[in-house]
Amino acid sequence: MSGFHAPSFLLAVALLYLTLPLLVWVLLRRRHPQPNLGLWCGGGLLLAVAFTLLGLRGAAPGLLTTQAAYGVSYAGMAMSVAALRLEAGRSPGRLLAGFTLGAMVVTLMTQPLGPLPRQPVTSALPGLFGTWLAWTAFELARTRNSRSARLMAVLYALSAVALLARALQTVLWPPTQQADALFFASLVTSLASSISGNIGFVGMALDLARRREQEQQHALQALHDNQVAMETAARAREVVASERSRTTRLLAHEVRQPLHNAAVALQSAMGTLAHSRDPAEAARAIEQAQGVIRRVSATLDNTVAATALLGSEGRLSAVDTDLQVLIDLCLGDLPPESRARIRVDYRADARSAQLEPTLMRLALRNLLANATLYAPRDTPVDLRVLDSDQPLALVIEVADQGPGILADLRERIFDEGVRGEQTTVPGYGLGLHVVKRVARLHGGRIDWRPNEPHGSIFRLTLPQGDPG
């Protein structure tokens, strides 16, 4: 046993106890709470001082050196317990301070009494501190689900068992018959618990830092998701505002001409009533005005419904629509002088198609109205209804003999707000844009090509059958 107490060996152990806390401090000083880290590293340094004092017993008064060594070691182990309690979110407590002070007093009182009372006490008290360390580490492992704390608890428990067993052995056998096995076991387990304790503390600290970093990342991600949601909501509000503005312009675009027709019809009826005494002529004038007003009312209903449908997303639910009835309704929406210019060329084999009739009526009316407005009044407008096999589609063409489309406008003619050069023609550049949106809602397209010798041909292609 004298070999185990050699100054060189104890000083080597002291160097190990000194090195480990310093390494822990260097690794964690900017990544872990300072009170916890200070208590843990301070406890390790006090244990290094204790082993240094034990290694210097030959160079200083033995009793004084031994008393100081045990007192410093108790304080060091108490600081380690306090550090683990802080890690678990608990205060060190007065019980720990009182127990440490009591251990120092008991050790001081038993030192002059000889080996029999002294050796059990100096083994049992560190064993109790080791038990306290093991229990605190176990609670920490349970609350944090930490493997590092679990390893610390196991090794501290083994060290405590070895120390308590050695204390019991010193009571049962005289000092002269004491074997070195338990002393060696207690020394090995104490060193192992010190090494694993420091490694485990670093592991717990890194786990905590990683968990906090993950929480910060989750918080940042939540903040980012909230910001994205707010931006999405803002864009949605902008879209709604833009759609409302577009709907308002579309209503103005579609309602102006019917209201004008109604006003002209009413003025004509009033003039007839003022100058005619023939009841039949007055009745015809009133009937004509009522007919125009009925068409205006139907147009308004049609336009309001169409603007609501144009605000929807994706393709619409098409129904089997009679094409001849659809064409007649579109012609009926036009003024009489414009209606007379339309030449219908029906070449399709099918008499019906899968369409959304309200929107298609709006689109065809826009194409026909544009053709009659931009082409000279004495020229016809051709409405052709065709079949297409590749792909299977209904094709509707509106051809006029107007000025055509300038080259720099051909790529943008279907954009909202784009108009030709004839500023005398009323409008806001919405008609062709509405046609493009209707075509897309049907899964189709609208194209322009020049008419010969002059003019425009607008070709509306509407897929039929199952697109899959």
C-alpha cells in the first residue's frame, strides 16, 4: 500500500485532476452557463489541490497536510454536486453546505485518534459524496434523457460502492491485516469516475448547446414561416384588390355599350310618343325600347356572372352547349347595325361542344364587337366554326378587314390594357385579355394571324374530349 501513497504517484494523480477541469473550461467557457461551469471546474481544481497536499506529506507536517487535503477534497466534491444540481435546474441547497462542513469537522476530530476510527471515516465520507454525485447524475439523466449523465451516474456509483466497501473493511479487519484490493479498486474507480465525469459534463454541455441551437433554429424557422405566411397573405390581398379592380373595369367595359343602346332606344321611343298619335306606332316604339332593355338586363346578368367565374382558379366545369344557340345569343348581344355585318360560316360536324356557356358567350361577344368596331362599317365580319382532329378541338375564327395588328403589338395584344392605335374606339384594352383568360380556363388558347389582303383573324381553340 505504501507504493500507492508514493508522492510521485499522488502528484501524477493531482496533475490529472488539474488537467481535466482546465480542458473542460477551455472547451465550454463560451458555450455553457458560467455558474455551472465555474462550480464544476472549481471542484476539479480543489481535488487536484487535495492530491497535491497528500503528495507533499513528507515535506510538510503530516497531520496538517492530511487535514487540509481531506477538507479541500470534501469542498471539491461538494462543488461538483452543486454543479450537477444547477444543471438539473435545482439550487445547491443548505443541506450540501452543512454536510460538507460536518464532514470536515468529523475528519478533524478523528485524525488524532489513530488509524481505526480515521480510516473508515476518510473512506466513508468520500463514498457518501460519491453516492450523492451518482444520485444527482441519475436525476439529471432522467430529466434530460442524457447518455452522458447516465454514464456519470454509473461510474460515480461504482466509485461510491468501492469507497464504502473499503470503509467497512477497515472496521471488520485490523489495519495490519487490511488488503490492498479494495484500496486499489477505490482508487481506480475514483480516477475513472473523474475522467468520465469530466467527459460526461462536456457531453451534457454539448447536448444542451445543440438542443438550444435546434430550438433557436426552430424559432427562426417558425419566424420565417410566419413571415412567409404574412407575405403570402399580403400577396393574396393584392391579388384580391387587383381582381376587384379588373372586375370593375370589366363591368364598365361590358356595360357601357348596352346602356348606350338602351338610352338610344328610350330616346327613340320618347320621340315617337311625342310626335305620333297612332297608338300602334307608339306601342311598337315602346316594345322596341322594352326589347332593348331586356337585352341590356340579360347582358348585365351575363357580365356579372362572367366576372365571378373569371376570378376562379383552374379549369371550369364545362357542359354540353348547343353551338347554334350560343352563336344566336352572341349576335343578339350586338347592336343591330353590327349584327347585320356578321357572316356565320358553320363548317363543324358537331352541333354541340363541352363549354362554359356564360364565359364563352362573353368571349365571342368581345371578339365580334372588336371586329365590328375596328373594321370599316361597310366591310363584313366572318364568324367561322370549325373542327380540329389533331388535337381534338372546336375552333372558332373571327376574321375582319380592319387595319390588323402592328408588329410591335402582336406579342402583347392579349395582355391587359393593351390597345391598338385607333384611339377613337372606346375601351380599356380588356376585351382580348378576357378572351385569353376564358380560353385558358377551358384548357385552350387564342391566336392571331393576319387576314388577306388586310385585317385580322383571331383563332380560338377549345379542346374537346378527355385531355388525358
